[in-house]
Amino acid sequence: ILGLSPVVGVVGSSSKVDEAKSLGCDVVIDKSTEDLWDAAKRAAPSGYSTVMDANGVSTLKQSYDHLAATGRLIVFGFHSNLPMGKSALDPLQWIKMASKANKMP
């Protein structure tokens, strides 16, 4: 993909591995069967030129730590920072979200 190698995809269940490969991933890390960060290090021992992180607070530091010296970290989505479920409309949850954002590296 775009001349980058290796292209590493991360999925949350084994049923998505083949789909990720069909979309062009050289390596697919299945978080349900292996440690994400150990597998990421094995796939690119020198670090990544680009890491795209959709989770945010829960993974941001590790994503940054796995960049190559001149790598770029692209953060989008912040899935792990958003209020979920019935409490999503609770103003207190949104204040907590802002507090988490303030603590990001």
C-alpha cells in the first residue's frame, strides 16, 4: 500500500484476519490471540514510519514508542476516550473525557 512495507493491520478477532490481508496488509496482528505490542515489535523491529491510532488514550504512548526515529503518529477517533453506553449522555462522563484528554502524552 503506497509503497510502504511492512503494512501491519490490527484486528480484534480471528474472523477479520483474512479480510485485512485481502486489503493489502503484509502482517495482521490479532489482538484476541497475541499481545499487540510484542507482535508489533516483531513485525517492525526498527519501528514504524507511520502509526495510525484510532484508540487514543489507552494506546497513544505505546503507539508513539513504536515509531521509527522519523516516524509519524496519526491519531484519529479516540475510541477509548469516548463515553459509552447509557452514560454517554451524562455530563460528568464528558468532563471525565476532557480530563483524560488533558493527561495524554
